[in-house]
Amino acid sequence: MLQIKNPVLPGFNADPSIIRVDDTYYIANSTFEWFPGVRLHESKDLVHWNLLPSALSTTTLLDMKGNPSSGGIWAPDLSYADGKFWLIYTDVKVTEGPFKDMINYLTTAEDIRGPWSDPIRVNGVGFDASLFHDDDGRKYLVQQTWDHREYHHAFDGITVTEFDTETMKLKPETARTIYAGTDVKLVEGPHLYKINGYYYLFAAQGGTVWTHQEVVARSKTLDALSFETEPGDPFITNFDTPELEIQKQGHGALVETIMQVCVEDRGTTKMKVRSTHAAGVRLAVRRQFRKYTGMKKAGLVSRADMAEKCLWMRRKMQS
């Protein structure tokens, strides 16, 4: 039995999107305003990883001139269908202010090493988009959406819009919000899967601060607001374990393994294994018991207050 230790990809490897094609695993990570924008790795065993050539290797595919600090590529999505790889990515040009509608691009390649096609501008709504390939042949853009209206929360849930592969354009008349998120708010980074007749939505929420976490919802359909949140605690979070060294993890993805895997809990990361399914670049067993469930109301507290609370908890634990 193969033993996996965390982190499987150490260092600067944020916002994982992981897939398996035949006997090979691929991970795409964001590098924000630093080139190459999207970093790709491959592995046969989830332990030994090889760095691949950059998918966004030309200024036609990615031009980050003038991008602000912490801008650039946020949460890319890598998928495989119809004999080729599909890469959805967002080039973030604005990080401050009330407007967060960014340009989402699509590029494809038959070989993960390229060449990658010239990018298609999919839309300019929100960020952290992904592409879902349904088993009936339809494809959907899944994305966080932004609400500019006064007195409304800026994060307006997760929407899906059918993508026409003949025209390589969206069908805007099909757009609908499938998940509004929880009281934690700030829902983003969606990945959609279909397993045993259910659609499963994995999404980050809580913002990239102490309250960052991964939430899971499911539905039998892709109808508007049909997704029900997983009962109990968030799927992954370290908000309630401030003694651990690694914090603020939230983005995750799901992959089906082809081997028996022994997952070692290093106490620094979280991943839940159900049957042969595993989530995220960091692999660990979810703690069965929580010290408290304060993260459920985290979205109702300001970021400054939440950071102060976490610092207070750390000081208390050290005393």
C-alpha cells in the first residue's frame, strides 16, 4: 500500500485543481501575479511529481503587464474531456474596490505539454470559474458571481451557464444560480462533479483569511438554488484548530484514485477520503471531533475582529 505524506506539493502551490487521466494525475495551481500564472505538475502515484511546461507560455495566452500585487491568476481549473485538456483561468487586473468582474479565459490542448490553443474570452463575470463536463455531453461554466447592488452582499453565490462547443460560446439564457452559500459568505472557487446520480459542488468560502474553508453541497439536478449544504461542519478548515502551523486553507478539488492509499494525518492539513475519492493538494484525514463550531457564524464578523479572535486563542493556548 502506498503511503502519502502531506503536503504532496510543498511550497507555493495555491488553489489546486486536480484530475486523473488514465494512470496519470495532473495538478494545476495558481501563481498570482508571478509567472507562469498557472503551474502544472504530473504524477503516477500522488507522491512523486514532475513539473510540466507552462500552459500560458505566451503573451497571447497571458499578458500580466500592470497587474497589481496579489492579482494575476486566481484558482485555475484543469479538466479533461473529448480527448483534450481544458484550462479555464482568470486574469485578475483589480484587487481593491467594489468591482470584481474579471475576464475568464479558456484554452485547450491535446497534450498537457502543449501546444495550447489561443485563448477564448468566455465572459467577464466574477472570477474562479471552472468547466464541468456532464455525462450527457453538455458542458457548463461554473463560477462565483459578483453583486454590485447597494445593500447586497458582494458575493452572490455560484452560477452555471451552458457552454456551446459548436460556437465555443456561452448560452446566457441558461444562466442560473445553483448555490447561495452559507452564512459564512464569500463563496468562490467552485468545482462540480457528478457521482452516483448526484451533483457535488466543492467551493471555498470565508475569504482567504482565518475563516477560509471548503464547503460541499449536492443536488440531484442543476436547477436554480437546488444544492443543499453538507450537514455538520465545513468539509475542510483549520479555523477551529489555531494551534496548527498551516492556516487559511480553503480551495480544494476531488480526484478518484486507482490505487489503495494510506493517508497519514500530519496534523497540518485536511482532506477527507471517501472510498477512493480524495480532495486537494494537501492530503490528510479530517478530524472527527471539533473543539467548537464558531466558524458557522464567521461570515457575520468582520475580518479584523476574526483575526483578533484567532490571535487571542493562540495566546490563550500558549499560556
